[in-house]
Amino acid sequence: MGFFDKLKQGLSKTKTSFDEKINNAFSVFRKVDEELLEELEEILIMSDIGMETSVNIISKLRDRIKKQNIKDAEEVKQALREEMQNILNIDNQLQLNTKPSVILIVGVNGVGKTTSIGKIANRLKKDGKKIVIAAADTFRAAAVEQLEIWAKRANCEMVKKDEGADPASVVYEAIKITKETNADVLICDTAGRLHNKKYLMDELEKINRVITKELPDSSKEVLLVLDATTGQNAISQVKAFKETTNLTGIVLTKLDGTAKGGVVIGIVDENKIPVKFIGVGEQIDDMEIFNAEDFIKAIL
């Protein structure tokens, strides 16, 4: 099965919910008028896209309908697709322009950080890159053990220390090994305890200081892993992590279990942070570079 088929399958719950409501609206409202637009706006809001983004999309759709004198339902639907796609069309290329480059992975516990690291490492390895993984979430023994399993699956070297060790010291050690082995990319896991944001912020700042000091000229990506099933809660997670670190991209996981896939549109619109990876499924190859056109096609 190709990735687009997996994506369609994974987004089937979102598509069923979203497409059904949109098609119902067109069958009830025979004319392309203000009533139809209000109904579409409500559908977008109810599909976890968010109030502000939904209002913006419909406002642009309204302008297009007037300017282009659109009267056909299918043309309205196509214009709606294009407006949603425009939001997601932000440059999402990984900026790994130096050797070594660094990817810092952040996110709350339980969103799929560990599996995402394994899948991203596997993708980069297939591109011919040598990867070192730093197990810097030292507060949960299970996190290190799980990451070790994924590192072995991806056939990558992993640096770890005992539970409770200073996370920044793990990163320091991993940087040393990255240099010694002439690796291309260092991927760092981090702890995800949002209930104590001050502590999390201090920890991330310390890790960032180590990276800046030891690899001052390296490209650095800071990717936030989000669980699509959490819907609007994912938006608050983005805001919380934006306060603690300079996010450069989003990794979207667990799309195959949710009808709330539309939340990604609101997240990107409100934060202007691109989705860089999208995960559909549990296998090591079930992670792909995000494609806005494919995503919108799969839900509408």
C-alpha cells in the first residue's frame, strides 16, 4: 500500500465526519448564498479547525464566490479545498544543511515522541545519513528502554545514561560521539512534563545552551510531536511549547485513530509553523514528509 493510500485510510474517520457534513450542507442549501456559507463555517468549527481559522477560511471563500461569480456547488467545494490547502502550504523542508545537524524533539508524554524519533531516524538513514540518538528523557526509565528498541530497529547508535541523570549531560555526551563518529544528524529526545512548565523550560534552555556551545554553527530543527486525537488540546500544547522553545515544525501522529484531523489546519494557521512529518500507522516506515495537497485530498 502506497503512503497516500495509507493517508486516506488513516484519515478515513476525519473524512467521513467532514465530507459527510459538507455534502449534507450542499444537499440542504441548493443555492450558493450566505446561509450555505454560515453552515460551512459551523461545520469547519465543529471539525476542530478552530473558530478564528474557520471564520478566515469562509471570509476568503465568500470573496472568491463574489469575485468569480461562483454558483456551482462543486466549484465552491474546490475553492474551499484550495483555501485550506493555502494555509498548509508553508515551506516544510527539513533544514539539515550542516554536518552535523541537530533535531530536538519535544512534546508531552504519550503523544508518540519515541516512535516518531525511530521513524524519522529510519527515514534519514534511508537517505544515506548517519544518525546518533540522544536519550535525554531521563525521568522515565521506560522512555529510554523504548527509544533503545526503536534505535535498534532503525540501526542507529544511541547515547543514554542512568535514570535521573542530567538530560543536558546526555546531549553533551551524544554531541561528543556525533563528532567522533562523523555522524550527519543528532536526534535528541526530551522530557515532556507540561504540568511543570518552569522546570521544562529550564531543562530545554540548558539543553539548548549545550548544543549552541558545542555545535555553534549547526543547523537545528525543533520539532513538536502532536497527537492528532487530542483535537483542540493540541493547539494549547503548541502555545505552551512556543513559550519554552523556538519551534521550527510539527510532527503529527495517530491520525489513523481520529476524526479530529482538521485540527492541523487551525494549528498551522494560528502559529505559522509547518507540519514537517505525518505518521499514519505503527510500522517503522509509516512516517512521511507532509504534503498539503495530499492531506486536503484525503479529507475532502
